[in-house]
Amino acid sequence: MRRRAVFCVCVSLLIVGAIWADGPPLRVVCDNNYPPYAFVAADGTLEGIVPDQWKAWEKATGKSVFLRGLPWAQALDAIGQDEADVIDTIFETPSRRLHFDFTPAYAHIEVPVFIHKSITGIASVRDLTGFRVGVKTGDAAASQLLEKGVSALVPYPNYEDIIEAASRFDVRIFCVDKPPALYFLYKRGLDRDFKIAFNLDNGEFHRAVKKLQPELLDLVERGFAAIPPSVYASIDRKWLGSALAPYLDIRLFAAVIAAALLLAGILFSMAWVLRRRFRAATLELRQKVILLEQSEARNKASLSEKEVLLKEIHHRVKNNMQIISSLIQLKAGNSILDEERGIVVDIQQRIQAMAQLHELLYHSKDFGSIDAADYLRSIAQELSLGYAWPDIPCLAESISIGIDEALPLGLVAGELLINALKYAYVGAERGPLRVRLWQAGAKMLLRVEDEGRGLPSGVDPSTTGSTGFTIVRGLASQLRAELAFGGPPGFWAELWIPYL
């Protein structure tokens, strides 16, 4: 099948070539400043991939070619004014499709926008607004930039003139196809001064003829199809280069070996020095660890002695308060009136509240704080026994508080409970009493409530001069807490205590 296809192409070329053989040479124009595809050499001849491929085309078709390299705008004018039959190195665009028929693409070309290294913040076409951008006259990229709203374009006849202008800083942003851009930037030593901001487009090189010339287009296409792949590969190697064959440079190899040996010697010396230093540091560290362990043992022994002493202090304070309470009890039972006996009982309960704090601290592992729930339950239980009250429920969350907060908190709870025990219910009547404690955000809330008869008319707990409420207000101030009262029915008091 492949041989048959090649045979058909050859026959077609013979037929079409016969038609064109007697005529004048095929006139072809291309860009004369597009290395490595087409450029003018020092002797004035046109060189590059495109001229060599057209020479191969001549050989494949037997048809002579007159190839001219022109500035791109002049090349477009030449094909437009029928001064050329074919134009090469052309991108296919919607506007050009109105006037030309194109061969299949034969080269993929990136079209980047280059910026000077001192410029930042340009990542897309819209970022070019307000900047002067160098372009080649007649280039497809120039039309594309205009369509996208970039109007400050600076036209130049060819790509080399754009790079020359960039070297003088006439322009610091330009749009040049990648192959010639890299060629001219390296040639002028500007490759470190400019960088690619983004790719405007990815174009493709075609050959084109004017509309309504299908025989000519067919001749061009069949001619290039008839060129053997080996010829194309040879042309590409000539102008695009090939990978270097690997070889062993003896001098370079010897230098690498010498450098490796030198590096190994340096690393061995450093390792030996570091090992000695490591041993010395390890010995010093062990000595310091021994000293720290000895110091820690002494500190633990000292701390243990202080803990025992502190426990003994709390125990003795609690016992002393119990003795004071017992002495007051004896005095109250023998020599004072009933009215005074109630005052003495209140004093006893306050002493018991303080004694309970020291009792909890005595049994606590942490001498700086106690569980507020345990403390309030012990106070409620003590008052329940002291006033022969059936039960005082204590619904408290487990909250750790310091000694400075615990004592006034316990005294406030005790005062409010004593007030309820004495005045909430008439005579021997017994009713519900409750103590609640919970954390609400950054505050701790204590609430004592009953369902009794409430406060007498005209009594304001916030201002009354009674001993109990005076104590409550004073302790609340000490805790920097907010007080709230309510009722009837019943009576309740709330203490909002800052808690961090």
C-alpha cells in the first residue's frame, strides 16, 4: 500500500509538473529575518530551513523556484500584488483565510511576550494596557494584541530591529516569535536581561497561495510530500542541531577524581574532628545530667518536706477553728439568751465554712486550689446538720478555684443559705433549698434559691444594712463579682464571678 501511495504521488507530480514545467519559475517570498528558518547571511544570501526545503522541493518536482527573502510587511505586499505565487513562514489567521489557501502546518511556533527583568506584575494580555509593546509590522501577533485592547504598539520592520531597540531600552516589552527571539537575544548577550512573561499564542508555519488557485496549492503540497523524511531530518540537523555524542574527557575525568578524593579527605578530617568534639560534648552532657539529677532529688526532698509542713499547717488551722467553734458552742449553751444564741450559731457556721476549706486543702494534692463543687457540698451538708434541715441539694459543676476565691465564695454561699434557713419558711415549716454552681463562658455562676415567703416588703438586699447581706455584698466586691436578686415567689440570689 505504501509503495502504491508513493507511486501515485510521483505520477501526480509528473502530471502537475508537466503542466508547470514550461512556465516561468515558481515565485516564493518569505520573511528574511526569522532565524533559523530564513535569514540573510553575511555574504547576502538567504539561508535557513526554508531555503533548504525549497531546494529539496525543486529536486522533487523538477520545477525551478525563485525564492526571495523580504521584510515581512513587504512579503505580504508582494503576494497581495501578484509579485509572488507562494508565501512561506506565514501563520494562518481568520482574516488571512479570506485571501489565502494554506498548506498543512509544518512547524509549531510559540509566540511569547518578553519583558525586561526590572518589570513585574505582567501575567496576561490585560496587564499590558498602558505599556509600549514592540511588534513586527504585519505580524499576526500585532493584530491579535490590537484585538485584545493593547493599542500602544511600536512597529519595527523585523525582529532583529526589535531586539536592537530593546538593547537601547527604546522598548522594554516586545512580542517576538520564540525561535528568532532567542537567537537574537543570545547573539546580543541580552538573554539574562529579558524573560518570558506569558505566551500570547501558539502558532504554526504554513505555506499559502492566493484564493482560487487549487492547482498551484496542490503542486506545492505534493512537492513537499514527495521529499523523503531523511532529507527533512538532514535539514533539521543542519539548522537545529543534534545531541552531542557522549565521550570521555580524560583530563576532566582526572580532575573529577582528584576533586572527589580531596572532598573525601576533607570530609574524613571533619568527621574525625566532629567525633572528638561529640565525645567531649557527650561527657560534659553526662556530667551535667548527673548534676541535674542530684539537684532534682534535693528539690524533690525539699518539696516533700514543705508539702508535709503545709498539710500540717492546714490541719492545725482546721483543728484550731474546731476548738474555737466548740468553745463558742459551750458558751452559747450556758450563759446567753435565745436571741444571742442565734447570732452565735451564725458565727459558728461561718467558722465551719473556713474550717471546711482548710480540711479540703489538707486532703488535696494541689495546695493552691480546690474543687468548688466539693467545697459547696461540704458547706451545705454542715448547715443541713447545724440547722436540722432534711436536705440541701447542691448541683455544682467540678470547677477548680484558687484559695483566694474559694474562701469568699464559701462564705457568700453560707450567708445566703443561713438567710434562707432562718427566714424563708415560717416556724417549723421546711421547704426546698438549692445551691447551684456552673461555668457560663468566662464567668462562674453561683445561685442560691428557695421557694419560701421571700423578703419582707420594702427590703432591698442591694442596700439593706443587715449583717448577712452586708457580708454578701462585701465578699462579692472582693471577688469582683456581679450580684443579682429576685423573688417572690421565693427568693434567689446570683453571683456572677469572673473566671479565667
